[in-house]
Amino acid sequence: MRDPAPKTIYLADYTPPAYWVDDVHLTFRLAPSSTRVVSRILFRPNPDAPGPFFLHGEALTTISVRIDGQPVSPTPVEGGIVCDVPDRPFTWEAEVEIDPQANTALEGLYLSGGMYCTQCEAEGFRKITYYPDRPDVMAPFTVRIEGDAPVLLSNGNPSGSGPGWSEWHDPWPKPAYLFALVAGNLVAHRDRFTTRSGRDVELAIWVREGDLHKCAFGMDALKRSMVWDERVYGREYDLDVFNIVAVDDFNMGAMENKGLNIFNASAVLASPDTATDANFERIESIIAHEYFHNWTGNRITCRDWFQLCLKEGLTVFRDQQFSADERSAPVKRIDDVLALRGRQFREDNGPLAHPVRPESFVEINNFYTATVYEKGAELIGMLRRLVGAQAYDRALQLYFERHDGQACTIEDWIAVFEDTTGRDLRQFKRWYSQAGTPRLDVTDSFEDGRYTLHFRQHTPPTPGQPDKDPLVIPVAVGLLAPSGEEVVSTTLLEMTEAEQSFAFDGLSARPVPSLLRGFSAPVILTRSADNAERAFLLAHDTDPFNRWEAGRALAKDALMRMVTDGAAPDAAFIEALGLLLDDDSLDPAFRALALHLPGQDDLAQSLFDAGVTPDPGAIHAACEAMADAMAEVLEQRLATIYDAMQVPGPYSPDASAAGRRALANGALSLLSRRDGAARAATQFAAADNMTQQLAGLAALVRRGRGEDALAAFYDQWRGDRLVLDKWFGLQPGLAQPQDAADVATRLTAHPDFDWKNPNRFRAVLGALAANAAGFHHPSGAAYTLMADWLIRLDPVNPQTAARMTTVFETWRRYDADRQALIADALERIAATPGLSRDTGEMVNRIRG
Ligand code: 0A1
Ligand code: ZN
């Protein structure tokens, strides 16, 4: 039965399960629209929490149910069934029929291009069979698959196979959300790994035959992840096989199912000619992320879905550490902070703000958010900073020892740190329950050799949380002498009060502070620094993150003055940038980041915070004018850099080569404003790798000279779904503001616009929304197009539709006309008959 009216679930209402599961045996008889699932489950009453016997179940046709061999007739109730059961352990046997072919929501068992696959997190297992589909019920699984596909995979180790069947046994108790099954016509890229204690593990990446040449990088990333987790966290793999499968139709990036990770094809497949450097880097981090979940998520899982950050925040933090170790740590930190500010700050400062550990939800799938993931990871980073790296390592070992095989809470997590260090972390825990981005205002004074920093913290109200308490904020600070020399090296100040001062003695002159080094806390720092100080830090700071931050602050200030006062592009900023670009001692990847102007959405938020209603058209114009000025002033330097950064020899996705290409392509984009896009055309035509081909194409399109190249690109790549997604995304993403909605409309009518495929849908509509000036063009055409498509997608794939509604989350920033247009679009979505619980919840929260 489906929910009559969506209801809100509360963390405070948690109760333990009334029945434990000791063993699960599943048999699948696969058929596209009539798959039979037979379950045999050993249940045991939980003496600590007696209650009715309830099993989740959705869209299941019941064929038969038996308890201890005797037929029974369970009673359907909302979301599942209840049944009278004996007051002792018993065996439950059920046979149900499901329809994978009709499953367009891509949750449960579904078909993707003729291949069976599953997605059970968070609550998809209930669409496969009756079960207590909650993460605190953990059990070993044995699975038998019968079907005519040549490859039949499930979790754990293979325990038998024959023509048309295979059997799998997963000895490690797991919650149902980690269940997986794959069946199809697949081939494997194989390898092996020997763990440090000598276990031989067979590794395989399963793909369609035509994709076999795109697996080598993913496999290498997997082996590097396995080595890293042994070395850094002491975590070894625990099965004889580790399988990864690439799937074309997938709602998210990937899924950490035990021993059988399922990946969106875009998150695993890469070859030099089809994937960009950014794609390679993303693949490496997602492979690592899913692999690291084996310990942080699978062996130790979440008690309930409110604890999602327990596995996600920690696993993101671990994958960030891995990428920092494998690549350049400062560049990785800047990338992570850019993503945090771009997505999480936006969420935390709007109607969708929620705590890292939410206290209620209607649809849990709506809480796989930047706050749970990225802010969740920042909380781990802060804890590590506060207790120190060694205590962190000890706390983690205690966590693994104490909680292996358990379903845990944030309280368990905090307790291992308290027990390891003897610290009282109650105040720190507020970070998990208090939503909103804290503001940290800083002033300073200098007298008689004593330099004092005064901090004041406050967190603005967020939905349901009008008042906030002070947080523990680790502020990493360094001080520089006017000569540029560092006089106080990085020191961690621990702020715990609403207002607090910290003094440094013995200074011979007023120093320049370098604050929040390495972005030591996820806050918005406000300080009325002048541009001379920023330029000084850009030139001298020893902390690479803050050096970049100073350049960014200069750029932001210059752009905001252009928007608000009609100022000309700031020559001092461009000159400072030129000096940085010339500094060959700096990593090219770092210089490439400095060359990027702040994003237009970021500028809109900063203007809004400064009390100015942002006009996306004016912001776009300012960024264009700034880029023109940068290109004009720096033309010679950019040309030199472009030539110097060319990477000889065959393509390699390594960080150093990728950094050189990033800088060359940053230069190319600006130079195209001066050379009629001649270099871009040459690069596009000559490129032997996707990074350069796409950068050439983007520069041509930006300059309005992309028509032929777009056609050539389409002809070349029409047979490759992942590359075609780039073609679909690039056009609305780079269109002129007045054209963006038309370009997107045209693309949605293209024969290759397979809108039921989440990647393709996101390529066009996500890219349109990312084009801030185009999406917010005063005509409102993009809002209408977006609403039309969300209404169309919702009944087919509620999860992807609901996520896409976040394109409207910033609507309160804008002027009355735009707000009215967006309100209409939201109203229209909300009024759609039969709207899903997913999209309904999101639209209601966004409307506020
Ligand atoms: N746990 C996965 C992400 C994921 C979450 C939800 C999904 O369906 C609702 C699918 C995947 C991860 O963190 O990688
Ligand atoms: Zn994850």
C-alpha cells in the first residue's frame, strides 16, 4: 500500500526493531516484467523491544507466505504488512513477484539497457521483498540467482554456479540497503590484490563489451585505494572478490553495496579520448569513496537514517585525504572548499538548510545532501584539527574495534573521541544539530608589541531554528611581518564563546594576519580587510590556501564594485594576478585555480549578503568585462604560458600533467577573446584527448564560433553516451543569457535526448540551471522550461526530479519579478496531481 499522506519521521521517535534477523536466503528467478523473489529469513524476537511483527514492502505481488512451513495471510498496512508470529525464533518464507521492466524510478530491482541491477539505499530493498528495511537490522545473506544472463552477481563470495544460475554468500552481517544484484551480458576487466595479511582478492570491473578499454584507470584507482586504506587507517579488505559494475541508468554517482559496488558509468569509465582530467579525478575519488565505505558504512553502519553523516561525512573525509595524498594537497583543499561553498553554503543559507544530522524528514532520499556529505566531512576535519592527528588515529582505531558489526550513532562516534582524549565534546556536538553557516567577524588591534584578534561568531536563523548557540570553531592563524616574513607560524585558536580575543606578544611591528588557514572551519569570515592587505597575502602568505583565498577576495571585491558602482576592472587585481601567473615556483594547477574568476552564483550570494539584490545579468556582464580586461592586459603572459604548459608525449591523467593542461586551458579561454578563437580552433582540431578537445570546443562556443565544431563533435561522438552528455551539457551551460532557455529547449527535442536517463536529463537541465544569467534571464523562460520538465519527470523518476528542484532554492535572493516567476513555477509543480512524496517535500520546503 502507498502512503495516503506523506508523514514526517522524527529522530526522537526511534525505537529498536522488535525482531532481529539471524539469516537471509534469497532466490531470484529473473524475468523482465515478472521476476520471482523467494525469501527464507530467520527471525528472532527482540526481548528489549517487544512489538508487532511488521515488514516493509512496496509494489510487491504476494504469491505465498509461510511461517515455519505453515501458510499464513499477513495483513497489508501502510508501507508493508503485519502478521501474527510465534513468540520464539521462526522461519519466514515468502514468494513475491516484481516488475523490473516497469521500474523507471531506478530504485529496487530495475533494468538498464537490458541489464538487471539494484539500488537499495536508502529504502529500495522493500521493493524487492518483504523485510525489516532499516539499517539497524543486520544479517548474513545467501543469494541464488536464476536467469539467462551470462553474468549473475551478488554480494559476498561466489559459492557456486552452473548454466543459468549462481550462488553467493556474504558472511558479513549487513543491512538490506547494502544488498545488490546484477545480471547481464557483461565482460570483466580483471586484476588481483593481495592484502597485507595475505588474502588474495580477485578484482573485477564489469562493463558492456564496448567499454572494456575504459576500465584501466578505475582499476588502478581501486588498487591504490586498497593500499592507502591499509597504510593510513589499518583497514583491510575482507572478502575474496571485489566487483564493480558500470550502469548507464543510475540516480547518483555510485553505491557501496558489500563486495559489489554499482557505479554510474560516468563515475568509473574513462579513456584519454573520452574523459577529461576532471573526469579522471572524480572517478578516482568516487572509487576510493565507495571502497572506503567497506569499513565506514558497511562493517560499521548507521543505526537509522538520521545518522547518515556517520558514514557519509567520514567517508568523504577519507576520500578527500586520499586524493590529497595522491595529488596536490593544497589544490585538493581549494577544490573541496570551492565545492563546499558552491553547494553546501548555498544550501545552508536558504530554505533547504538542515543540520548535518537532521531531526526529521519526509523522504530520506532528499537528505543525501551537500550538508550531510560535505559539511559532514568538514566536521571530521575540525575534530581532527582539535584533537590532533595522533589522537584522531587512536580514536579511529577504537571506533573500528568497538563498533565492528554494529549500527551506530553520532553519540557512539563522539564517545570514541571523548574516551581517547578525555575531552568533553558536548559543545562540539552542536555542529551536528545546528544548521546554518556561522559568520565569524574579526577585528584586530596592536599596542606595545601585543597584537590582539577579536572574534565574534553568530549563526543566522535557519528553518525551524531561530536561535543558535556558540560553536567550537578551530581558527588556524599565522602572522606575517610587514617585510613578508612569517613571524608566527600556524597556530590553532579554539574559539568557544560568542565573542573571544586572542593575543600575541613580542611583535616589533603590526603584523598582517593570515586567518582561517587551510579553511580550518566551515564558516564565513568577515573582516574589513583592504585590498593592499589582500595583495600582500597573495604575494607572501606561506599557507597556499590563504594565498589563493586572498586572490579570490580581490577578484570578488573588484567584481562586486563593478556590479554595484559600475567600477572599471581593477587594474591592481589584474597586475597581482599577472605576478602570480609568472611565478614558476607555483604549481600550475594552483595558478589555474587563481585564474578562475569566482562563480556567478557565489557573487550573487555575496551581493545578497551585502544587502544588494543581485542581478544575474549584471553579474554576467561584469565577469565578461573583467575577463576581457584580463585577456587584454595579460595577453603576452597568457600566450607564453599557453605555449609553455603544453604537455609533450602521450596523454596521462596524472596530477602534474593535468595541472599543466588546466593552466593552458585557462589561458586559452582568455586568449580566445583576443585571437578570434584561433588557438581554440587549432587545439580542437588537433587534440588527442578529451580535456583538450573539450576546452577547445568550449572556447569556440563561448566566442560564438562553435557551430561547426559542435557538429563535428556530435558526429565523432554520437555513439558514446558519456561523451554525448558533454555535448548536451556544454551548449546550455555556455549559451548567452538570452539564448540559454532556447538552446535547452532545442536540445530537449533532440532525438538523442533520452530524458529518462538521469545523466542525460541532468546534462541539459542541470547545465541550464548552472548558467546563472541564462537560468535567471528576466523572461522567465528557463523557469518555465524547468518546471515543465520536472513535472514530466516526477512520475517517472521522483528521486532525480526532487534533487533537481534545488535549482530554485536561491529564489529569495532575487528581485520581486523573478521571485514571482519562480513562485509560479513552484506553485505549478506543487499543484501537479499525484506529485511524489520526494518532489512534494522539496517544493514545500523551498517555498517555505
Ligand atoms: N551511498 C552512496 C550514494 C547513494 C545514495 C543514495 C542512493 O540512492 C538513493 C544511491 C547512492 C555513496 O555515498 O556513494
Ligand atoms: Zn558515500
